[in-house]
Amino acid sequence: MQAANANAAPADTTDYVTVFVGETMFGLTIDRVHDVFVPAGITPVPLAPREIVGLLNLRGRVVTALCLRRRLSLPDRASGAAQMAIGLEQAGETFALIVDGVGEVLKLGAETHEPVPINLDPRWRDLSLGVHRLDGRLLVILDVDALLAFGDAQRDAKVA
């Protein structure tokens, strides 16, 4: 019996970096994540969309800081609360996704993956690729392309 298991092909898995907004756990595919850091020195940008909290310097690069709470239409975090940032790349531009916390990297297989639930808040549904049910917790997988789409790019993503 062990020989049969040893010869079985490994199941397809995907690695996710887990992040938290409040008690909710989200997943970002690890191949989209370039950095994890504590954001500092964020400079506000006048007339920017509400989700963009400003610009910051990350090792000599100007990075657009985007608040995941605001992108998901959630209330702002309490003043002075801890925050972390995830460095993401999109079309040659670097973004810092501001989150409440960063968890671990999870390797998950297709057996726990489910499509986006129909009862998921519509504001989240368009930004999600699906969910994984994990020991009483739900991991919402974020669509990085949709998350970082603004203005015309956001409208084009919904049409496609």
C-alpha cells in the first residue's frame, strides 16, 4: 500500500501568503508577492482615490500605497494600530498593499478550493478568485489584478 502512495503523482498545490484585515484571512498567490515590510513615511497624494493612502519609498523606488481595508469597503483601522505591507508588482509598477497583519505561507491543494460563494459581499466578490475552507476558517483568495485595477483598468477588467 505504501508503494502505491509513493508512486502517486503529487496533487497540484498553490502557495499563498496569508494576510489579515481584522479577523478575516485573505490569500495572495506567492508568485505575486515581492516584499513584506512595515510601511513608513507615507506621503498623501491629493485627489487620489480613497483606497490610495499615498506614496512611500521602498529601497529607492517610489511605491503607491493601497489600503486593503478601504479597497474592501471596510472601516479604517484604529489610529496607531499596527500595520504591515505586501509589495506587489503590476505592469511594471510597484504597489504596497497595506494590511493589518501578515500570517504564514500556506500550500493548498484543489481539494479545499471552492468558487467564490454567491453570498460573499458583492464588493469582495469582484476582487476574489475563490475560497479555501480550512479547519473552521475561510481563506478568501484575492485577485491581485482586480485589486490593483483603477479607473479605466477597473472598468476594462469587469468587461473582460
